[in-house]
Amino acid sequence: MTQSCIIKHFQDFAELTRAEIDLLRTLERDARPFAAGDSLRSIGDSSGSFFTLTEGWACASRCLADGERQVLDVFLPGQVMGLREIGYDHALSDFVALTDIKACPFPKERLTEVFDRAPRLADLFMLTLAREQSILLERVINLGRRSAEERLAHFLVEMKTRVAPNAASFELHMNQTIIGDTLGLSTVHVSRTLRALSDRGLIAKAGSRVRILDLSALVDFAGFNPTYLERNVTWARQSRAEGCEELADD
């Protein structure tokens, strides 16, 4: 069986019981393909459903009246898109595919049922939501208090940490326009800043592949503190496998 992205994502927080795994699999039914550039949901649409991203990259963004766009979140396989808007009836951001993707829509009511059947999963969803919030807060600091070179360096370290923590290089499936919309820079400024980081001997970029040449120096230059990406599971309750198993099998 193909490895489940959402299960792998949650297993990074805690060891899952069979019942919890079975319940998470129900959120990956009805996978639907979307081509790069497709909109999954627009601002103002009903937010009665979430999306589990099973393949590819996507983002949440807001477009302003003057046509400028701000990318708020970059979603990777295993993430649930829309958790930040769980308390709202209408979408507060656009969901757009950055690459060809597969995503599984499921109604909010289904998530409530999952929590009822396996209460510890509510803890783990809360932890993943808190992590996404910490990423957004760090992005605010990036936009407001770091130079162009520092914010791009910081973003590259963050994406490497999320995509390929143990590798020297990774695929960054974002063109310079999307990177600029994430970091508040023009496309020309992104190009110039990438070249500046390359001239410093910190990175090398060829197409979508980014190679970190000196990670320690890049981390120091960006002022990168990985704490906001850590997965602290000490708060989550311990699993209660027996009770969950019975509920999952009915």
C-alpha cells in the first residue's frame, strides 16, 4: 500500500495506534487531481471542507485590490489545508496548486467524528495547527525586520528543514514570482538576492534545485532558530489503544 502522507506527517509528532491510522486514512479518500495553477478554493467560498494534500505543493494566498498577492502558507504533502480557518463559515484565503497535486476534500463534520472516535488525534491536530501558526509568525518577522538577503536566506533554510532536513540540496517548487509573493519582494529583487547569496558562497541554484553550500554560515547569516519548526509532543495525552480500536472497527 502506498505510504500515507498524512499518517507520516502525524507520526512525526507521536507514535500512532492502528485505530488512529485507520481514522486518518479516511481523510485521504476521494483524491482529486489539480494542475499547477489551479484554484482549489477562493476567498469567500464556503469553508465547510478541509483538504488533505497527498501529492505536490500548494499555497494559501490573499490578493489585494491593486493586484498584489501575499502568500501566507506553503503546504507540503501530509498537511491539512484550511485548519487555520476552522472557526469560519467562509474562506479567508485562496488555495492554489503550485505543482500538479492530489488533494482530498473532506467536510468539517468528518473531523469532529474523527476526534470523537480517537480523542488524542485532536491533540495532534492542535499541535500541527500550532506549528503552522509559528511558521506564519516567523514569516511576519521575516517580512518586517529582516533585509531582503536575510529573509530569503531564512526562507531557504526553513524550506530545506521542512523538505529535506538531512540532505544538502532540495527541490524548491516555487518560481521567483511565488517566492517574491511569499517574502514581499519583486521578481527582479528575488533574482538579484539569489545571486547575492550565491556570490557569498552560501547557496547554488539550478532550476528548482537549491544546494546549500555552507549551512552553518547560512543559518548564522539568516539568524535562523529552528525552534519554531520543532514537533513538541509532551503536551499530547498518551494513546488509549484499546478504547480506540473498538471504535475504529465498528
